[in-house]
Amino acid sequence: MESAAIVRHLLLRPAAATLCLALCGNVAATPDFVVRDHVGDGVFTTGIEGPATGPDGALYVVNFGRDGTIGRVDAHGKAGLFVTLPEGSVGNGIRFAADGAMLVADYKGHAVLRVDPATRAVSVFARLEGAHQPNDIALAPDGTLYASDPDWANPDNGQLWRIDRDGSAHRIESGMGTTNGIEVSPDGRRLYVNESVQRNVWVYDRDAAGTLSGKRLLIRFDDHGMDGMRCDADGNLYIARYDAGVVAIVSPDGELLREVPLKGRKPTNVAFGGSDGRQVFVTLQDRGAIETFRADRPGREYGH
């Protein structure tokens, strides 16, 4: 009897181990598009914006603790001060250049700043003479930078800028709505710009020289506003729907694929990160916090 029990025990061990691995795997796996907190309330100011994952894999976000700063958030959600911008400067959008330098839209200083990743020294990369403010920025694969430039006092006075690799700035469109979120497609052949108040998302064709043409409406929403947006690797747009409390995912053909419900109501921007590029980070103005969820594909840019 004892030997039979031992045999049964040995036979059951592989099955039990397999079941345990399956159950443990299911518990450990994070479902896609399920939101959780990454950084809690009030760590950043209500000016929280510009999330971008750096070459080191950390997330960088403007206005840590007080306006005019940039915070660094590690993989565990621990935030700390990375750099204080020059007096009078307040950052908004962030992107990382091919050489690892941080580019920051300084909406108070009407400039794009460059932060050296090693020394943390801050310099002016480009000045936007005649801008209301550079708000969000997008970096094309060839290094060309684009900046949205809303005029919040006049909702029909928005502008759009191109900043070349030498730092020269060119106003390429005016008389737009409240230009805000901006992004380049993964192949660099499209530029997307949204208008917060008008709730339009426009798409342009982009040639090898960075020149835009063929402006057309991609999608228009019937309610709430829009803020920052990013593309995944397939070219789908992840759009922060300000006051709607969701991230809308829109295909390159303008089809609304999904809405990801958030805890906060006022998302300001989104960024991809994580070791596989599938972690999405969302900055929330009403919470001064960062929420996160897993996407089903990686982002166009995610730091590594």
C-alpha cells in the first residue's frame, strides 16, 4: 500500500507542477489595457506633461513637485528630480534625439531646450520667433522635429512648426485651431496633428525633405478635448482624451479601435516604455499622477 501511494505521488507531481505553472503564469500576467497607478497623486503638479522614455529605460516627465522641473521615474514608479530648467522656463513635450539628448518644448521661453544626458546641462536648441508657445513636439525618424503651437486666447490662431536638425525653426502653417498633440508615423511618411477645442485630428503626407502636403481630416470627436498622442509600431494613434478620462486608440485609417478607461478625467499625454515597448504611461492633470497599462504591441518610440 505504501509503495502504491509513493507511485501515485510521483505520477501526480508533473501534472501538479504543470498546473501550478499555468496558474502562477495567469496570476503573474498583466492583462492588456487594464489601468493601474504608476506614480500616485500629487507627486507632479497640475502641469504634468511631456512623458518620454529615455535611452536608460526611465520615464521623464515635466513639473516634478513644482513647475520648471523635470522628473525621472524608474521602472518601479519611484520619482525624483532630474533637472531644474533655467529661470522662467517651463517644459511641456519631451522627445529624445538619436544621440540620447533630451529635447524639451519650453512654452514659456518660446524655445526648444536641449538637456545633455550626462551632465544635465541645459542649452537652447531652437528659438521659435513669433510662436505663442511650443507645446507638444514630435521627432521624425530622420531627426526633424515638429512642434504644435496653440493660442489658447484665440482658438483659431494655432500654428505648426518644423525644426530642422541644425536647430533652425520654420513656421509651416498658421490659422489652425488649438494645435496640441502631434506625432509622426513609424515610417516617417505621415504627420498627425490634433486640435483640442475643435476636436479634429489632421494627417499630412510628409516627404523626404520633411515638407508637408495633402492635409486631410483623420477623425473628429463629438465631445471632450484632446491632448498629447503617440503612435504604436503599427501606426495606431494613442490619443489622450482630456476630460473624457480615456485614451482613444485610432487606426491609420481613422477608425476608433478602442477606448482605454482611466482613473483620472484629464489625461494630458501618453508615452510608450518598458523593456518590450508595450507599457503605456499616461500623465493626469487632475491627479498630478501617472497611470499605466499594457498595450498589445510596442510603441514607435520607447527609449531602448
